[in-house]
Amino acid sequence: MPLPKSMIEAELPARAQQGDENALAALIARMMPAIRKGAADCTAPGLDFDDAVQEGLIGLFRAVREYDPAVGPTFAAFAAASIRHAQQDARRAALRKKHAPLNFSVPLPDAQQSTDTRPGPEEIAISGEQYADTMRRMQTELSELERRVLMAGLEGRTPAQTAQELGLPAKNVANALARARRKLRGGQNP
């Protein structure tokens, strides 16, 4: 059941300022839609939705602490402005160039994660099966030219170098390499 506006505007802010947790919880519940909407509008690299919601809650707490009914606006308007400003300030801070390295960095693994990167027996078996399957498919699905061009590429030679070695035009080598890749990806059957 929604709270009457008069209670939101008069009683709840005053009770929340005096430390009434129930009044504060009622204000949070009443203002949460505005907080969530503002959070959705303020997300940015370095400021995800949940962080923007937290910033909105901080803005609401600030509004509760600083609200003075004698000064002017209603509590709902004052709180909405405080929430919006807190979320916009957080967005501006997240987008500052000095935060760019943090916003676009790759997190380090947790200390609890194992630093042992060696594959386990299951991974080795699966890799062996995949390798054997790929080698079988290379023998059965690729032409001699496609196999030679693919192996030359795997050994680090460019299509131009391979074309020179085989005495073929570079376009033929590039086409054979493209066909081999397409076949091995499963896009074309022989």
C-alpha cells in the first residue's frame, strides 16, 4: 500500500532525521524507482548499475540529513535532485581520463585462484582428441595444395612466401588458404 503524500512530505523525513529506521526504510522504498531509473541512465565504464544505485542511495541519505522543510521544495523534489546529482557526479568521476586505465583494465586473478596453469588430465585428453580430429579432417577434407598452404601458414610463412616456394600466383595461395580455413571451420564440406 503506497504511503500518503502528506506523510512522505512531512512526517517521514523528520522521523528519518531523528534516526527512525522504519521511516528511513519507507523513504528508501518510496524513492527506489527514481534511484533505479537514474542508475540506468548513469551507467558508464567504471560505473555499473549497482554502483549507480549505491550512489543514488547516498544521495538519498544526504537529502534526509540536509532537508529543511522551511527552505522550500518538497522532500520528494529535494531528494530526487540530490539522488540525480549524486549519480551524475559519480558518472562524471568515472569518465575522467585519470580513471581510464582502471575502467578498461583486465582484472588480475584472485590470490585464491591457483597459479598452476598446467592442464589437467581431462584437458590433455580432450586436446589430444581435438588435435587428432583436426589432423584427420585435414587429410580427408583438404586438397594437397590446401594442406601445404595451411601448414606453411602454421609454420609462420606468409602467403606471398608460400606462393614463391610453390611457384604459384599469390592469389591461388590466398584462395587455397581461405578454402582450407572454411572447410576446417565446418562451413563447407568437400
